[in-house]
Amino acid sequence: MTIPPLLFALLMWFIGTGAVVWLDSRPTRTFRTSHRLSGVVAVAAMIMVWLHRDDNGTTGAYIGFGAAILIWGWHEMGFLMGFIAGPRREPCPEGAEGWARFKAATATVIHHELAIAANALLLFALCWGGTNQAAPLTFLLLFVLRLSAKFNLFLGVPNLSDEVFPAHLAYLKSYFRKRTMNALFPFSAIGAGGLAWWAWSAAEAAPENSGAAATATLLAGLAVLGLVEHIFLVLPVRDSALWRWADNNRAAKAAIKDYTGEAHHGL
């Protein structure tokens, strides 16, 4: 029972991320169509979540988990394609530090974060009173892991892994800092590991071959993947290499490689 959910979580994460990178690296004239079609997929996924909210079997767990990944991918495409980010779309102000830098950075992504939070609430509302909570829990876990990674990039890590950023979002790199370590990172890593352990323990305690066991195992696998992504932030190995096969626009991104706002990184 353990291996299939873990493989499913890995495949959904890998294929989903690769698909977003591939679509985002295509010509900008394709963005609107891609985002609209992915929106249709996201709506269909939310309908499936609602239809299977009382499916407490393993099928319901897989459907909920997969639906959450699809919905998440739509949000990521909206951000990476520039449709929804924040009111500020400029590099970090020269010399900005402390609260001023935090406010400027928040203004670059706040609309996107609010949209994700609203969608998380919608998923919990759709599943309210149901026995299958795989979708809202998966989406919430993705949200928490993403916020943690963003805060660590803002505070500073050795490996920014920002090669996958498209040209129209190059200004965001100026809000990252390259540092040996920051005070938040150990808590982020321990937190992700703790979530994985908690979910794994819940899977072990749940009835064998049940939807609850499958859901908890899927969440454990996702938490481990989140931990691995955090670890990449402090390793001399760039995880962006995993997505080179999906990147159609490497040449254009190489041309903007130096536009990283080094003056704002606080080296």
C-alpha cells in the first residue's frame, strides 16, 4: 500500500512541474490560451473534488490529491505567465532594507498569494462535512511549503535556483538574497520533516488499504518532496537542472542571467 501512493505523489509532482515549466517557456502569445485551458482543467478538478468529497476509499484519495495538483498548477501558471502576481512589478528599490524591503517584496506577489488562500478556503468549503479531505489538505500543504521556500529566498540562501524564472519576472530576482544561511531555514527543514513524519504516522495508524491511509501517505510523500526542495536551497546543486528537458527558452533566459539585482542581494 505504501509504494503506489508515494509513486503517484512523485509522478504528479514531477509531471505537473514539468508541464508548467514547458508551457511557461513557450512564446508569450500562447500564454492566454494555455492559462484559459488550464483554468478549465482546474474547474473540472474542483468539480471532481466536490463529487468525491464522500469517497473515503483509495480512489477518492488519488482523485483529491491529483485534483489539488492540477488546481495548483493553474495558479502557478497564472503567476509565472504574469497574469496575477502583485501591484509592484519593478526591481527592489536601491538600498531598501528591513520593513521597506519586505513591503516591496510582498507587493510583488500579494495578489497571487491571496488567490491561493481563497482557493484553499474554497476547497475546504467544497469538502466540508465530507469524508475525503485529500484535496484541501494537499493544497494547504503545497501553500505552506511554498510560503516557506519564498521566505527563505527572501531572507537568503546559498542556492537561489532562479534559472527557471521567465524574462518578464526577472525583476523578482532582485528580492532574493544569497547568503550562507538564515535563521528560518532550520525551522523550515525541521517543519517539513515533521509534517512528513506526522503524515507517515497517520498512514501507519489508519486501516490498511483505506482512503485515510492513502491520503496520509500521499501527504507524507509531498512533504518529503518539499523538504528535498528546501535542501536544494543550501546545496551547491541547482534543482533547475531537473526541468531543463521541459524548458523551451533556455537561450532567452541565458540572456537575462545577469539581471539578478546583485546590489539588493546583501552578499
